[in-house]
Amino acid sequence: MNKKDLTANINELLLQLDQSMEWLEHSFQLCKEIKKDPPNNYTIEDFDKFETLTSRFARTADILIQKIYRSIDLFEMETPGTMIDIVNRAHKRGIINSPDDIRNIKDLRNDIAHEYMQEQLIDLFNEVVELTPLLMVYVETARKYCAKMLVEVSTKPY
């Protein structure tokens, strides 16, 4: 892929990320209010809202980690390699504060796909509500990094 194709790809991924973030923010606002109630007071509608939040959290995390971070590596002519490599380079670039943060987001994303017991779901919902603001910060940091990266390339004389 050439720089033009990579730029178009990153711009498309950023649009996907923006759309995903809009829905995530909406669900997060709804669930933040619900979380204030004791879990035994949750209604079926509350559980539906939490389920929607977890799905949107997982989708946003996937776009950010699997697509955006990997595309940044490709754009900067790095061989993407393993997820550990990608995350470590994101850390070196200053896109994330700690690889452990991304590991926690990624682990939670994996838990979302495999959790079925209601008692454990409540813990999962609480974790998602707790980690969503961090995910949102990292989405914004990645957006700013991409914007700067793409501007620098478009202003370089070739």
C-alpha cells in the first residue's frame, strides 16, 4: 500500500471510530446513571442498556486496537507484528500511557464475549462503566495523533 492508500484507509477507520464513539458515549451516559442503583434493583431494560454498552465498548476497542493502532504502524512503515508489538509502539509514540491499560481494555473486551452468568455480568458491567472513560481518552489521543501524522505527511515536499 502506498501513502495515499494508507491515508485513505486511516481516514475511513477514523470515520468508523467516530461513529462507534457516538454510540458508545450515548450508552455510557445511560448506564452511568443506572450504575448508581443497587444491582438488585436493575430492571430488564437496565440489563438491555448494559448489554448494549458492552457491545459498543467491545466494538470501539476493536476498531482502536486492531485497526487504528495497526494502521498507524503500517503508515509509519513498521511491520505490525504481534499485538504486544503494536501496543508497545503506541506507548512509545505517546498514544497510550501504559500498555497495561490496553491489556485491561482488551481483556475486558474478551470477557464480554464469554460471560453468561448474571452475577458475573453485573461485575462485567461495572468494569465496562469504569473503563469506558479510559477507552474514550485513548480514542481521542489516537485521533489527534493520526491528524498530526496525516498533516505532516501532506505538508512534506516530495
